Amino acid sequence: MSVTSPLDHVAARIVERYSNPSRKAYTYLFRLRAESPLDALVPPVEAVLAAWVDEGGGFQPTEPLEAVARCAQAAELKPHAQPPHTLTPHQRKQMMARAIQFKLQPVAEDEIALHLVSRALGFAPKGSREVIETWRRTSEGVWYSVYREQERARGRSAED
């Protein structure tokens, strides 16, 4: 059994969360430094602590420089500008490619804040999603994501 830091453990859980074998779109996942902004479609290499790339074979750990380059290349492709019936299966996967960036910040010994942004490379900002979570550790040492009603409620309008 390997010993990892709480931040590394939660990062591994995020990778696991987005490692869906039925996923058809390409995915570029980046763990960023805690002080890094999450506003770029493709993160700057110097902000990336770790990266994983899924271009049809599941997530593979990838050197940050290569992962950023591959994500930037995917962001340049615009297969959705072609008629849908002319797209190859590969182009369909590229069309739905997503770049996911997240950062973790320790709040207390048993609490970690997660901030994650997921963007559809060909449809940003319309296809963008943002997640803010709190992860806590039980007395048995198990880390879990805490449901945060206040975060969900923040996005609602006054009429809801």
C-alpha cells in the first residue's frame, strides 16, 4: 500500500471520477498549482502539476508539456464546422473534446477545497461547467466529497 498525501489522494479520486470507460469524447485533465487561475481554455505549462490525457484509450498520465500541447492542438480543431454526416468517428470524438482543470487547497487537517472547471474545447464558454467542493476526512481516514447546498443555491435566480 503506497502512502500519499491527502491532496494526492483527492487528486486521484478526481481522476477516477472522470475515468468513465464509456466516455466517447477526448479528455485532457490537468491538476494545477493552488495559486493558478482556472480561466484559460488550455492551461499554461508552468501551472500544471500533473496531467492525464484520454484520446480513446482511457486516461494516461502524460508529461505536462505534452498534455498542454495536445490539448492546444485539439482546441484548434473545429470538426463541428463540417456537415455532421461527413465526420469520421475520430472527428466526432474530437468535436466533443473537454479540457478539465482543477486545483486543491488544504483548508484544515481534515478538509480540502476543490475548484474544478470543465470546458468543451469546441464550444467554450457555452459548454463550460464549474464545480466547487469540500472534501473531508472521516475519523477512519476516508476522504469524501461533502454536498454543499449553499454552492448549488448560489447559481439559482431569486425567482427559483
